[in-house]
Amino acid sequence: MANLTVTVNDQILRRARVKAIESGTSVNAVVSQYLERYAGAGSTAAALNDFIELAGSVNAASGPDGRSWRREDIYDRPICRKRK
């Protein structure tokens, strides 16, 4: 992990430290979390990227040619028909 030096106004840093202590965290953790969100490196961004990659690789569609899959292809259990 890399270290980062930031110049911050003394009063702002004091208020940030107090607020971080009240929140049960540290200024370092707050800045780190902010940079993760800012850079899109958080777990949400990773999950979204994984989903987009997966969605692009599947061959299921309901386009002009109709469905390219059957229910039996996507479920592990057989279709239960109701008796009339």
C-alpha cells in the first residue's frame, strides 16, 4: 500500500479528526474510503464490472428471432404442470 502526503488547513484537519473519532474511525480511513469511491475501486464497482462482463458473455436473448433458451436449460428442476 502506498503512502500519500496531503496539505490540509490546520483547522479543517482538527475538525476532521474530531468528527472521525465521533464516528469511530480515523481521518486516514475516511480519506481512503473516499478515494476508493472516487476512483471506482470499491466493491460495488468491482461487482458491477463483473456483472457487465458476465452479461456480455451469455447467449440468452428474446430478440427478433425469439428466445434462444428453454426453461429446462436454465432451471435444475422440471416444470410442474397443474392438474385441471
